[in-house]
Amino acid sequence: MNTLASIPSPPAGLLETMLLGLPPLQSSPLPRINALRAEAVNRLDVLSLPTRRDEEWRFTDISPLKQLSLAPALSAPHLEAADIAHFYIEEATTRLVFVDGIHAPQLSSAASNGDVTVSNLAAVAASHAARIEAHFGRHAEFRDNVFAALNTAFLDDVAVIVVPRNVVLAEPVQLLFIATQKEVVSTPRCLVVAEAGSEATVIEDYVVLNQSGWQEEAHLTNAVTEIVLEDNARVNHIRVQREGKKSFHIANCAVSLGRSSNYQSVSVALGARISRYNLDVMLAEGAECALDGLALISANQLADTHTCIDHAQPHGVSRQLHKCIAGGSAHVVFNGKVKVRKGAQRTDSVQSSRNLLLTGKAHVDTKPQLEIFADDVKCEHGATIGQLDNDEVFYLKSRGLSDSVARSLLTYAFGAEIIERIPVASLKQRLAQVVFEQTSSQL
Amino acid sequence: MIYQDSKPILQVHGLCATVNGIEILKDLDFTVKSGEVHAIMGPNGSGKSTFAKVLAGHTAYEVTAGSVLFEGKNLFELEPDERARAGVFLAFQYPIEIPGVANSQFLRLSYNTVQAQRGHEELDPLEFDDFVREKMKLLEMSPNFLDRSVNEGFSGGEKKRNEILQMALLDPRLAILDETDSGLDIDALRVVAEGVNQLATKDNAIILVTHYQRLLNYIVPDFVHVMEAGRIIKTGGKELAVELESRGYDWVGVENNATMALS
């Protein structure tokens, strides 16, 4: 009679607590949104939080997250622009700000004109119904992904960017997500649609309001982003995760590349006690992508990046350089799958995972994976794990630099190679500074 | 050039060194005075590059016996970075690439570190930019090389020029050029050699470690040493290099063995 009770229930209350806190969400004018929410709530009856027995989570133990009692963020504190202006990226003339996942119109500078739409969902649901219905929830799969399902069940505010056909956005758009409250779950959601022939740069930026104080307490950011590139579109996507060192950050991003489109992604993970980023990219014929990543963590942090590059059609090109720097007893995980489907001939794919361990206690699990079902392809992958190269250290010392300066410069350089690829000057400079400070402080 | 009353810069006595427990340098004696240019030649594996790296302080090489005085002081008491700041410079055979660090940033950091040690003024980025561009002209280097990452994607010749640029900036008392000529086409060789010639003064000294006589057509040595099996087996003037080129290293070995047998 205890059969039911003995079925392991890994949520151990966390999922239930969060769902109990599920607010009665206002019905959306878009039927699709309402249907997705309902479906996600149903799925959550079946899904449970992952354990290390799940293949996709075998390196990442989220039990510290499960021990928390978290409630959905129902409201956010009122912030003044002065409180957060230091997060603004000067090149970005349009910006959407979300505080604990909730849209803050007074802090945003939205745009909705012939050129581009950068807005919260509610404001454009009617005017852009067709575009949104065509893409929303169709790329990021939630039926077997508990975190994406949770995000979908809580769907409310959504950052929507639509770049119309052949429009080239010269300035980047910043989507700024600010965490302010402890013991809450925030549910950021983004939809980016780059219509045929358009170009855009999108910065997805996750920050914490103060670097001290309550951040000693945990919260969970559970984000989902969908990016659609229609034929010939180009999107630069920069993702920065610099949340508090006690927080949990889980994000799913699905990118769909149309014919001959080009997607360039740089993701940087610096914060969070445990972070997990799933990036799934699907390429149509002749599409190209570059996925570059840097995880720079220390102490007891864990940063897990799972990517899947799916070459669904011929002539696709993918490039990936993922780097991790782990200090303290930190743990970095990289799982990079490259799929080449039958018929995706002439695929050209290069993937590299490079890892730098600064201490004997730091740990890395890296798993590049190739799954090739076509016979005329060029695919390379490789992984390196190591400490600083003695010959490199010697080279710098032979130029007069002290041992510690030489080591911190090389560590910085290891990370800076990724930061250099960010096409937004002020952000690149700022992150280079952060990388410099973090790498010097650890040596 | 050989000067009267010049001071010794480097005095090596009975130097023995090992790599991974294998003895490479065996009882090496060698003296360099200020103003002089020495060439060390020898076949692969004779210990030339090991000697260069031991002088610069590479940790993979263990000194097991002997002494090296640099300007009268025990060189082995200094860490590699201290040697560099004291005026020892090694131009690498295979310069290291450092993606992510701009060449200008690296050159300035290095220059300022050495300047500070000598009690000289450090240069800010703008001042340094003027200064380094002047030095780059010497090596016919494009200023583009300042913005690129250190040695990354440089051709073999460009890397060697960048090494000599560092020599020009750091103004060492003793410069050791480890196979700086290898892999260079004749134009690059000429530019690099002319750069080195302009840096040679009566107060510094240069050791050219090379496999080929070709370099010595452009940088004329005062002494040519032949190294074999970890020691110097023959020393002569610049004409020795020409003889080596035509007769090969075996000739020296044979002659030397014969001399030893006779004595």
C-alpha cells in the first residue's frame, strides 16, 4: 500500500512550494500564451526536479537548491534609475529592465516604431499577435524540461524584440534582469525575432542589485529565451550572468537559424552558487553560428554549460570555443553536443573546450560529443584541461614580470580571448576589468 | 667588437646542467666581455639552446655544478624575472603566443617593470606608444603589431622581429639570441640582423646561438665557438664559421679528437 508513497519524489517540496505560490495570472489576449501556461502546469504534475541519475544532470548536483524554500516573485521593489544606472550599457539606446523578472517600465527605454520593437509582451501582444503566436514557445521545449515548464507556467512579463525585414539595428539592445529579493523565484522570458535580412545585437544581462547584504541569501533565476533568425538574418547575442554568489541560475535558450542566417553568441558566467545554461541551436541550410563561452568561477561555485548544435540541413557552419577557469574548489561542467543529421552534408563544425584549473581542488567535467549521421562532413572537436603552461610563465618572467604578475596576466589572457569577441566596446571593457580583477585576486 | 679594458659581463666556469636527469651541459667554460659578439654554433642536441635557457633561468633545467657570474654576481641567485630586470635578455627560438593580451600592453608592462628596477621613469600608454613606434621602425614593423595579441598569428619572421623589438625596449646588458635566424627568409634575416647591429654597443654583449653560418654574414661575431656534447670544443674568429659551413661539424669533432689524442 505504500507503493505510491515510495516513489521517489525528488522535488522534496520545492516544486510544490513554488507552484502553491503560483499567482492567478491575468489572462493574456493571446490564446497561445494561455494554452502554453495551462499545458506547462499540467506537465509539472508529471515532471520532477532532476537528480544526478538524469544523464543531462550527471555532473551537476542541485540538491543545495532543493533544500531552499522559494516562492514566486509576485512584486518587485521600486527602483530609481540612479540605483541601477551603473548597469546600463552606454551603446544600448533601447533597454528593457526587469526587476525580479517583473517588467519595470519606468527604468526601460522601449521602442516600437517602424524600425524595431523592443517591448514588454503586454504592450505589443495585440499589435504583434501574429509574430508572437508564430514563434512563442515553439523553440524552447518545455514538455520534458522541468525548469522550462516552470518558467512557462509562470509566464507573464516577456521581453519581446522584433526586428523587421532588412532592418539593421546599429545599436545593441540591452535586456537587463536585476535580482533584488531573497528566497524568490524569478522567471525571465525573452523572445527575439530577427526577420529576413535583418541584423541585431542583443545583450541579455543578469545582475544582482548589490554585491553585499542580503545576497548572502539565495534566490533562483529561471530564465527561458527564444531567438529566431529568419533567412539571412544576423544576430549577435551576448549573455552575461553575474548574479550573487549564493544564488541559483538556470536558463534555457533555444535558437532557430533560418537559411543562410548567422548567429554569434558569447556567454559569460561569473556569478551564482550553481548555474546551468542550456543553449540549443538548430541550423537550416547554409546557416552559420559561433558559440563562445567563458565560465570564470571560484570558491564553491558550480557553472554548468550544456550546448547542442543541431545541423539539420546541409552546408551549415558551426564554431565553438568554450573556456572555463576554476579557482578554489569550484566545479565547471561543459557538455557540448554537435549533431549532424542525415542529409546535412557539407557540414563544417569545429568545437573546442579549454579548461584552466587554478587550484588542486578545482574540478572540471568536459564532454564534447559528436553525433554524425551524414557522410560528407568536416567535424573537429577537442578538449584540454590544464594549469598554466610553464613555458608561457617563463616567457613572461624572462621579460621581467614577477611570477605572480605573469600568472595573473596569463589567466586573464585565457579568459580575455572570449571577452575580446564581444562586439560591444563598453561591455567588453567592463568585463575585461572584471576578469582581470577576479583572476588577479585568485593568484 | 673587442675593446681594450672592457669588463667581463658573463663568466661561466665548469657549468653542468641536466634536463629530466639527463646531463646536457658538461663542464662548460665561457667568458663574454662588454662590447663583444659571440656566436655559439654546433649541431642539434649539442646543448646550445640548453645553455641559453640555463642563463635565462628556465626551471626545466637543473644546474648540477659550476658557476655563472653576471657582472661579477652569482646569476643563479636570481629568479628569471630578476635576471631580466638585471639585464639578461633571451630572444626565444619559439616565442610564446599569448592570445588575449595586446602586444602593446605586454611590451609596456615589461618595459615599465624593467625601467622601474633601474630607477627610471615609467611611461604612460601615450608616451610608450611614441617610444615603441620609433623602435619598431628599426625592425621595419608595422604599428599594427601593437594592437594584435602577443605573437598570435604572427609569422615566424614577425615573431623574431617582435623578440628583437623587446630587446630594443629592454636595453639588456647581455642579449642571448637563440636561433633567431632559423625560419627567416633572407629579407627578414637582413632586417633582424641590422636591428641587432644597431643595438650592439660597447657596454653590452651579444651571444648568438645558431645552427647556420648565414646569420654571421650579417652580424659579424668577434668569437665563434663550436659546441658539442655539452661543451665548447673549439673557439676561433669569424673565419671559423665559414670553415664550419664548408667542412661541417664533423670536421671539428675529428680535429678536436685528434688534438686530444696527440696531447
